[in-house]
Amino acid sequence: MLSDSEIRVLTILREKGNTLHLNEISSISGIPLEGLQSISELLNSKGLVRVEEVTEELVSLTEEGNKRLVEGLPEVRLIGLGEIDIKRAKELMGQDFEIGLSWAKRNGWVSISNSKLIPNVDPESANNYPLSKALKKVAEGGRPDEDSLKILVSRGLIRRDRRKMRTLTITKSGMEALREVEGKKIVGNLTHDLLVNRGKDNIILREKNVETFPPTFPIARRHYFRQFLEDLKDILRSLGFTEITSGYVEMEFYNFDMLFQAQDHPAREIHDSFSIEGEGKLPDPEIVAGVRDVHERFWKYRWDDRIAKRLMLRSQTTASTARALSQRPPSGSRFFTLGRVFRPDDLDATHLLEFNQLDGLIVDDLFNFRMLLGTLREIFSSIGIKDVKFKPAYFPFTEPSVEIYGFMEGLGWVEMAGAGMLREEVTGPAGVNSPAGAWGMGIDRMAMSRFGIKDIRELYSNKVEFLRWLKQQR
Amino acid sequence: MVTIYLKEESLMKHLGIYEFDQLSDFLFRLKSEVKKAGEGRLEIEINADRLDMLHSGGIKRAVDGLMGRIVGEASYETSNSSWKMVIGDVPQRPFAFGCIINNLSLDDESLKELIQFQEKLHTTIGRKRRKVAIGIHDLSKIDSGVREITYRNIPLQEKFIPLGQNREMSVKDVLETLEQGKAYGHLALYDERIPAIMSGDNILSIPPVINSERTRLTIDTKSVFVDVTGTSYEAVLQTLNIISTDLAEVGGRISQIQVKGIPVNNPIEEKEERLYPDFSDKKKIIVQPEHVARSIGMELNSQSIVEYLAKMRVGAESLGDIVNVKIPPYRPDIMTQRDVVEDISMAIGYDKLVPNDVNMPRGRSELKPSERLTRSLRELSIGAGFLELFTFVMTSDSSLRGSYVKILNPRSEMFNAVRNSIIPNLLNVLAQNQSVTMPVRLFEEGFVVKPCTSDVGYCNIPYIAFAIMDNEVSFEQLQAPVHSILKVLGVEPQYRRVQDSSIALYTIQSRTAQILVDNLSIGIIGELKIEELEKFGLQYPVVVAEIDEEKLLRVLKRE
């Protein structure tokens, strides 16, 4: 495809003679010489023109030549004075008198008598003086006859220079290429109007520079961590778990009491959870009485329902598990919940005030501790953690309890989740008689290692550019 | 988890283990983790239920069992010291016990460990000394003429030399000027009096505040008197048992004290008099092998259960169909049959319990309609050219309008409330991104918290909010994509100018529309007020929209 300027150059060549100097093309087309150099090379490489280097003599006026052009040559000026006393003529012409006299004599234009110059010719005849004409021609860019040239060069009025020049000659294929684009519209981009109204055959699309970088395009995309959470949910659904949810504002009853966490348990201290004003309504008295009983019997203190009613931002998604239990799920129930939990901390690269937890619950008459371990191994395997080991652990609401360690490349064994069989002190008051296994895990750290993130705040990033340009996980 | 530091060399020698990896493996099986802490010390994390392992004596006892070197319940001989301890009327911290441990050989390291043991018990079962406080005294420095210790409230004018001081101070001064006094004094004050452990007229300690300098432990100490006081009979007694049995594991000989006047119940009615510590009266748990087998998921009989428990240093006897488990004094964490199940599982080894195959139900559980809607909304929003955000639910009350949940004990002003709208989250993000390539088109889907009629009075409501920031923005720029999203979801919304400024909280009233579907307002779209732009520090105009997904779902269900 020919560019605009290529077409212009070819057209000029065809119309102004098939061969032209570059500077001629430049002055006709208005394209600067530097640009023409590269266009000519391009056309040459396409075989549309022939490029020839010629050495050429250029003639131009010297500084004195320019002066003579304006004033006239001294011999012409001399005869223009008419019959004149030599002394007077010398006064008028100064140094030029001698030059003028010498050339006027050589031309046979004057004779001298009694200290006077007497012209032999009419001053008008100097109008046809070849040297004057030659000077003028050079000034106009032309080249005079060789005799005049020699004389003017010897008189120091004209300079000869030799230089290399490039000429372009349009070739046969150049002619053809030009014919092909003849009468067509050259456009930058296709438009609807062109396609519909002007006939697509009359369009030539201008060549485009396709090698430069584009302007910035801000992409719209899913949030990587949010999506990670959604994917996790899907994995759990694929393992037969049903999602359950509950609110961020929770009663201590579900966050702690139902989970057999004594009211003076260190984890219940004021600085370990966010308090909310107001109090909640406890569930049916049977469950409350059951919870009171196990607390008082095993932890040996007076259980206070006012503490259980206090409101807080849930500090563990296990609160959702407790709520699910209070609904007396039948044998065969498999639940999970994934969501935000809140704990007072100082926000920095490794700590947040809110993060995401995943909790699960299996209630089944045939469930046991070994099945729980097997289930956990399956779950971790499904989320890409194939190597796990199980460590005995302690949680107030499970027994036996276990911590799951997963092997992560570059990190080694990382504690990933806690689990266990729910204590009868938890299931009993809820009226659940089947064995129940439960597990919970923090998601944020796992996601950090998955995404190679060092600062946990980036999971909830406020930085638009970071979110726009974060490398997509494949 | 509770962290203790022990010298590697002495612990390994004490345990008879010579490989760090082997130590690490045994501790792992005992719920603990160990790592090298430098300078020849180990950092060991002990699980909060295994208080007996806060001292190397307890660690040794447990490791001996797992290694099979010494199995079964550890029994400790006790002698009668002929010392008495008389408990007075101390209503604020009524319970006190004591014991004497002889034959100790302390060096710098074991003395340091003993103090660490005491402090770790204070922070765990002691609930930072609120529930239980421990005093350990050099017995030789207590006047043995009377052989009687008393525990009673004393007036604040009484004087003694507190531990670490070089002059006599009044109790009042101790409470007001010493660090421990300020930290713990309030736990003990009652009617301008404070409990004290006394020997004659000498104050040995004022629990839970501080001991006396007089009975300071040194490496020359051979016998100690331990006082344990507090608000819970069980916790105080459990602490005494753990301390005495752990010290017995490192060579100490337990000598009992006749304790008089223990309030058995609270309020005080009966008073009892007995020798403590008393290991003869053990709590028993009847375990059914069939239940244990079913709970763990493997074949077990009475005999194997007894053997496994022996490895955990728990005594048990097989009585045909049942197993009678005697809870050792150092294992107060064992409360029910279920706790026994865990110990058996640990003795077997969790790694040996993992089944080769579990029959996991497959097949996807169904998505709730609300979840399906959320997914569609997110997908369509991205299709409409909005970048997804995922930000914090907690925010600053200064960015919220209308009513919202306030946090009573915030950690910072930046996070002292729970969002009732996602718009402020978007505005905060926009404010921080004013030099990025424009336009900035954002959305976030998530929960806001609003008052409702639930048992806690608040509900999580799913919302989705959009914002566009550019050199110039207009209502229609956002209305168009939002309209399309709603349209493809199957609703044909109407727009009505808001009549009430309480609906256009962030936006210009005359440039804000309610999004109506069948006359139900499901959200708003509007251009931001100049004052709000200024409040959020925004120098570019912004248009926002927000939709209540619950209401949207309601109108979708009508069809």
C-alpha cells in the first residue's frame, strides 16, 4: 500500500518529467529533503522508482557577483556615462573605472581622445551584453553558455561547485502503481459513510504506523481476592457443602457462649473484639438453659445472660456455625460459611482489623474424627494444597481438636486451619444429637501466598492502578 | 498458645532426647511447637489446655509417656509437713491453698524457669491474676517456730519490704507507687483491706500483687512454700496440683499442708479442713470403648484404650465393657469422655488416623437466588466497564451519613463504624486515585449493615454501588450502564427525582433519581454535591449509584 507522500512523489515524477532531482521534487511537493530521502528509498525498494546518484556542477554568484548584478558590470556602467572627462569618470566610478575601461576597450566600446572617453556604441546595445545576461541567468538558477561562464569565473563573479545529486526516475511498475490508486480516496480509517455512500472500491486505506505503543486503556475486571473467595465457595459447593450466612453484628451468645467459651475466657476480653451498643434477644429458653448448664457445670462460674446478650462485631465465622446448630440441622447436613470477621488490631503489613474466614460444619450420625481428618485432607487437596499434616490442638468448642498444616512452596509448613469434633457441650444444648465436625480457617494469608503478596492490605487495595494492572492468575 | 523459653541443652538432657527434630516431633504430637530462639534457647508454644506443660517437668512426663519410657499415671509420694495454713474471711478472693516442696536444686536456669512457670500460670488459668495468683517462697526464710501460715485481709497501713525493694513500705504505698501495685491492686482491694499471706506478723505476700523480699528465692533455696489464692475453688486447686506435680518431676518432694477453713461453697457456709495437695481423691470418668471407637472411627477395645491412655500418662482400668479413667491431678483439662477420646487419638497419632479414602459427596450444592443475583450483577458490572473493588466494611463515621452501627471501642478513628452504604468506600478510593488514567469507573458489591428486626437488631444487606470520576461527568453517563444492567436482569426501571434530601445524602438533590421498579425504590443515581466532593478531598466530579440487592431480588421474584 502506498502512503500519501509516496503517491504524491510518483505523481510529480509522472507529470513533471520522468526524472527529477530530489530538490526539484522537494520544492514542488513541499516535502522537506530529509523526508524525501526516506520516501525515495522506500519507493526504490518497492521498485517503483529508480534512484541515481549524479555528480553535478552548480554555478552560483559570488558576493561580488551579486553586487555587480545589482549595480551593473563596470564596463556597462562606463559607457552609460556618455562622453566624459577621464578624470571626472574616475571620480564617479572609483576603483571600478580601471576594470570598466579595460573591458570596454576589449569590447571596442570606447576610444580615448584629449583626456576624454568617447563611446563608440550606443549605451542601449549593452542590454544585449552576453556577460550581463549570463550573470542574470545564474542568479535565476540557470546555467549560461560556457564562454561567458569562463569569463565570469575568471573575474571572480561566479563560483563553480560540484556536488552529488540524487535523481528519481519513475519506473514502469511505478506508473502502474500510480494508475491503481488513481481516482480513489485515500483515508485514515474506514467509516460507515465511506462503506455505504462512496463505494468501498474507491477507498484506499492509508498505511498506518502499527509499531508504536497505544494510549492507556484502563481495563475493567474482577477483584482478584474477591474472585478467589468466590472460587473457594464454588469448591466447597462442589464438595456438597451448602452456604450459610449470618450478620456482622452478632450476639456474644453465638460468638462465644454456644461455643463453650467461658465468659471470663481471655479471648472474650474487651480488647479482643469490637463492641456494639445494645443487646440482642436470646433464642428459645431450652437452648439458653442448656448453655447455662454446661458453662456452670464445667467452667464453675455463674453464667450471666446479660453478657451473652451483648452485641459485637463477630470475631469468628464460627458464630454462623453456632447459629446453624441452633436450628437443629438433621443428620447429613453439610454447611459452610465464608465472610468477614473483625478483631481489634493495629493496621499494618501483616495485620488487619477485618479479614475473611471460612468455616464448615458436618452433622452426621455416622461421622467420626477419622472422617473429619479425611474430609479436611480432601478440602485442602481441592484448593491446591496437596500436602497436609495434622497436629493435636485445643479449641474450647471441639474435642478432639486438630490444627491443619499445609505445605506451601517457599514457606514450608504453614498453619492453615483449626478443626475438631464439636463437644457435646456445644451440640447438646442446641439439641443436636448426631456427631458433628467443624473447621475454620483464615483465608487472607493463604491468598497472600497464592498471589505472592507481601502486604496484607493489598488484598483490600484502594489503589486503582494496582487493581488495573495486577497480573492475571491463569 | 502460650510461649515459654527454655535452655535447649538442659531440656534435651532432662528429656533424654538428643535430636532437635525428634524433640520437635514429640512436641508436635503434644500440641506444641518448638523453634530455636538463639543463644542456646528454645521457644516452645504450649497449647492453653496443657498447663502442665508450661514447665519442663510436665513436658518430661508427657514425652516419657509418648516414647513409652514411663507409662501410666505418674504417682508422687507426699509427706505431711506439719505446717498449717489457716484461711480467714477474704470475701473478694476467698480460696487459698498451699504446699511445701522440698529437695529442690535450683540453678540460675531452673530458677528462671520456675518464675516463668509462675507467670505463665498467672496469665492463663490465673486470668492475669484475677482468678488465681501464686506466691513461691523460700521456706527457710519463713519463721518455722509456729509452722502456721494465715491468709486474711489486712489494713493498708501494714508494712513490709516488697520483692525487689530495699525498704519497708506500707501496703498503700505499694498499691499506689509500685508497678505491680498499680496493675493488680484493684483485683484485691476490699473495704480498704487487702488479702495477705502471713507468717505470724510477717507479710509473706499480698496476692495477687507482690511477694515479700524476705522470702525471695535464690539458687540456694532447697525448700519452697507455695501459696495459691484466688476467686475460683477449682482453678486455685488445679493450679496447686499442677505446680506441685511438675516440680515433683524435677526432683521435688511434695509435703502436704493442713489447710483449715476452706470455703467449700460460695457464699461461705461449710468450712473444711484437709491436707493439701491431695492426689488420692481423683475424679473418675467412665468411658465406653464402643463410643470411643465410634467417635474416632477405628476398632478399639478396653485393653487398647487403657494402653493408649497410659502413653498419655493417664491411669485407667478396664472393667469389662467399660473403662474407668482416673483424671491425674496434672490434667485438669480432661473434663468428659470426649477429652479422653482426644488423648487416645493423640496416643495413636493423628497421622496414623487419616483414612486413605473418604467418601465425599460430590455434585454442586445449589446456589441461593441472592447468590445468583450477586454473580450476575458482578459479571454485568464488569461487562459495563467498571473495575471491581473489595474494601473494608469498617470505616470512619465521618464518611457515613444517616444512621449506622458505631463501634464502642474502636482502635482508631479511621475504623470506628460499620458502613451503611458502599458509596463512601468508593469515594474514599476515588479520592486516593486522582492522578490515574481517567475516567475511573468503579464498583463494589458487598454487605452493608442496617437496622432491622432480627434478634440483634441489625442485618447484613447486600448492596452494589457504582462510581465514575472524570474531568467531566454527568448523570446519564452512569444512568445508561446501570439501566442496561437492570434491563438485562429483567426489570424496566423508572426514574424519579428525589423529593426528600435524606435520600440524596451524598448527591445533589436536583440531580439525583430514585430507581423505581413497580413503584419500589431499589436504589439511587446522582451527581455528587460539591460539599461532599470537598469533604472527601475530591477535585474531580463524580457520579454515583447504589442498588439494594435485596429489594432488587424482591422485584425480580414478583415476575
